Amino acid sequence: MRTLAMLAAAQAARQIRDDLTLLQIFDLIVAIAKINENSGYLRPLFETVLDGLHRPTT
């Protein structure tokens, strides 16, 4: 699966956390998509999730 290879490459490059699976990332996106609110409400939630995917700096 190409998406899985892209995730593995990003994790190997230390750009995305390596403690999350592709399924967990999809679950986060789906959970936000199920929230029935306007984009002004959803945008900060989605941005927070995206920020959280970045590998923490040590």
C-alpha cells in the first residue's frame, strides 16, 4: 500500500511520530469528521491533531 510506505518514510525521516499506526491516524481523522459542527469549530481540532502527529522534539 502506497500510503503505508509514505507513512513509514515520514516516520523514518523523523517527521511523524513513530508510535502511531496508519489505522490510528485514520481513526483520528474519522472521529473529527463525525463531529457535526461548522468548519470554524472543526478547524482548530483538526489542526491540533495534525500538530500532534509531528514527532516531539527532545
